[in-house]
Amino acid sequence: MTGGPFCFDPWALYTAGELTNPNTVLAGVIGQGKSALAKSLAVRAIATGRRVYVPGDPKGEWSFVAEAVGGAVVRLGPGLPTRLNPLDAHGMGTAEAHGPRLRILGALGALTLRRELRPSEHEAMEASLAAVESHPEPTLSEIVDALAVHTTLDGEGRDLEYALRRLVRGDLAGMFDGTSTQRLDRAAPMTVLDLSGIGSDDDALAVAMACASAWLEHALVAGSAKRWVIYDEAWRLMRSVPLVRRMQAQWKLSRAYGIANLLVLHRLSDLDAVGRAGSEARALAEGLLADCSTRIVYRQESDQLEPTRRALGLSTAERDILTTLPRGTGLWKMPRRSHVVHHHLTAAELALFDTDAAMRDEP
């Protein structure tokens, strides 16, 4: 509001004691410039030596950005040639990789079953994993086959076996059921997992995000480069409790591994899709917000003011300006101070980040 320049780097601010963690949430109604802000934060951070991971791009809007900065784009979808193995060890030993593999299998089981796994299903899953971990690169196809054997022996795990078959012989076949066809380039300035080929099925997107994030997970904890991890269109992901659990674990790792997570939402009432107030699911989602020291809010509709104020701990004055913010202007709330900031884009950024081209009549 002073008219002076504004600079933001979560790692520098954390080092200076201004932030308690490097994570950020960005919320705003459609068409107010929050997507351009997220992309601008990412691209400008690369110039200072940071790297960027987008572990799921449902609309394919980040691919052009990654290619423009010399990054890597991994495109996933039915019929496409790319395959990622979520059980990849990425150089870890079998004992070290066992825990992460169990966690991703548990998440995939819960996602495809649409419920929590029973103790007997956990046991069947662990026995099946142990049976295939002697192989150099165990795959989901081998897990499903091992589950079929286990089911034949004692009858347990049948529902889990059928659910995971979706990734091997169902609509998600060919993406995560074999060895990886692509290796992660940790030196790339930006890596984007383009999931636009999956379409509008939120269940399929959640499964793909879980698999893709497992494939990226080792890279996030390896090396010393600081990394933005950007969850765009996060309102679609917040509906999946197993996926929110995985995101929460990544949030907790942020300070230890130099990660700054960016969660992009339309409005804070998106949390209502996760679960009712007081439920474990809702507590997990609210925990993500609590672990974001920086809260950036673009214009909100009047009926969203009070939920936004409660969720982000805004003052009355901060709440009242949210309906009057012009396009490209947001309230930046940090632990000790708040700012109203207008985001300036260069001509090159405007061309690269434009998401409104389809809505205009071009001459």
C-alpha cells in the first residue's frame, strides 16, 4: 500500500525469522491472476538457483512454462508411451525402500477402494510386497499377481486385489503398471507432470497424483537445491483423504529438505469437500493450512469472507478488503505483518502465463 517494491523468498524469510515454515497457500476466485502469480513465483525463483516441481498439472497449463525455462515435462495419460513406476527405489536399498513402498501401496489401496484398508488387507499387502521385493524393480503388476496368490491361499485381500487391478488392466493401465520409461533429471530447473491426458475424472486424477508424487518423492529429499513444490488446482486433490495424508507428510518434511510447498485453491470453503467439521479428514486438510506461514488471498466473493477469515486468522480489516481487491492484487498475510501487493508481469510473462486466450475473440 506504500507503493514500494515487494520481494518474496520463503527460504530467506525463514532464515531471517520472519516465517515459521516456507509453505504457502494461495486462494482467489477464478480470473483474478492467482495462476499467473504462482507461475511467476516459480520462474523468477529459478533465476536465484531454486528448482520447481509440479507433481500434477490437471489442465496442462504448466508444460509451456517448463519448456520455456529449459525444464522437463512428463506427460501421462491413457495411450501415451510414458510409464512411471511408483515403487521405484531411486537407488535406495530394499530395506530402505520398503517403508515408502508400503505407504504408497496403502494410499493406492485406500484411493481405489474409497475406504480405509482393513488390518487383514494391510497384512495381505505387506506379504505381497515382501514376495516381490527380491526382484530388482518390483512393479504394481507383480503386486497384483502376488495378491491373487495370497487371496487364493486364505481369502483375504480379494477386494484390494480387484481394486488395484484398475491400475493394471483398467482405465489407468499402461501408466503405472511396469518399470519406468523416464528417469528424473534432478538438474532440470522445472519438472512438470502433465496429467491433462487423464481428463476430468477426479478419482483417476487422485490415483495418478499419488503414483506420480511417489515417483518424485525421492528427488525431493535428495540433493541440496531449494525446491518449490506447486499443487495447482488443489481443490480437486483435497477431496481425497489418502492423498491429503501424503501431502501432509510432505509438508512436515519441508524444513528438513529445503522444500517450499505452494497450495493453490479457489476458496477456503473447498475444504468442505474433504469432510465434515471435526472429522479426521477435515483436520488433515486444516493442518495443511496451519503449516503454511504465508497466506496469499486474492479477491473473494462476499459469501466467502467469514469462512476465509476464520480459516486464515484474518483481522476484520483484512477480511473487509478482500471483495475490493482488483485483478492481480492480493493480501499477503505473514506471521508478523501483512501487505497488499499488486503483481506486475513482464510482457514475456503475460504471453507465457495467459490462461484466457480461449475466452477472447482474436482478430
